[in-house]
Amino acid sequence: MGIAISNGYAYINGPFMSKPYIFQLPSFELVKEPFPIISDSKLPRKNKLKPPFTSDGKYIYTISLHKMTISVYSIQPPKIKLHRVIPIK
């Protein structure tokens, strides 16, 4: 399970959850509509971030050991924006 904070929203997801949950902070009000994940590229994106992930309060960082990449996202209502994918060497 993973919990990350980005721009006043909490993102919660885990392998046993059918969908991620997004809460607006500090009221902890559940966001009823899911935020789609978008990027500047035309490539399709999955609609949820998979743990492990962490955040610094602004950005959410996910790691894929299979692809050897770190992806950088932020929550920008009504979407989650993929900013960049960084290869791990």
C-alpha cells in the first residue's frame, strides 16, 4: 500500500485495492471522480500509480525496477500529470 501527498491531495493505492482513492486535504474529503493520468506525449497511460511511491508534498515519485525508471507526477486537479520519466543507470 502507498500513500503520497501532492499539492493538497492525498493519493492512496495498493495491490489489494480495485481503484486508487484521492482525498482533498486538509478536510480529508474523498474526491468522487478519478483523476486521469496525462502527459505531454500521445502515449496511453495507466489510470493508477502503483506502489512503491513517495512524495515531497508537490511531486509523486514512482519506481519501476522492471523498466529501470523513476516517474515524476503531480496532482493538478482534475488530472494527474506525468512530468518526466528518468532512466536508472
